[in-house]
Amino acid sequence: MKYRLLIALPFIISMIYHIATIVFPGFGEPSSLHRHLLFIFINFSMSALAISGRKFFLYLLAILLIQQLYSHGTAFYLKWFLEDRVDYYSLVVCLGLPIYFVLLIKSKLFK
């Protein structure tokens, strides 16, 4: 069970981030309220699936990984080249999520 809580931790942290962006306007990267609410739901669902230990979690994570790389990769690129700044949130997602995914697959915790 403790491993599953660790596996759910990135989604819990991300959910807290999206809640914080609603509660504290100006915190984090700007985005619509609907998008933050959607990702609160997604992160809650992913953390619940991670804790449950179901293999289905890995399949949904693969889909989320593709979406996040596209979304955050595009945001990182645009901010880097058009605004001359680093989007650290997107950088963490684009580097961290693929590593997280590979480590989960190699761990064989979801059989």
C-alpha cells in the first residue's frame, strides 16, 4: 500500500497545484477555470487508480502522457521562443512524466 501512495503522489501534488491556481489567482501559469477543474478531476481519478493498483492505470497513464507531452511541450516551446522565458511547470511535466511512466513499467507493480 505504501508504494501505491508514492505512485499516486505526483497526481496528488498536481491536483493541489490546480486547486491552488483557482484559490490564489495569479499563482502558476494562466489557464481557464474549466481546464483547472478538468485536471483536478483527472488527477483525483489517476491517484485513485494508482492506489487501487489496477493495470488499467498504466493504459490511462499512457494516454495522459501523450496529451501532457503535447500540451506542455507546446507551452514550453512557445514560452521559450516567443516570450524568452522558461515555463518550469511544463519542463517538470515533460521531463518527469516520461521517466515516471518508464519506472512504473519496469517496476512491474501493475500486473
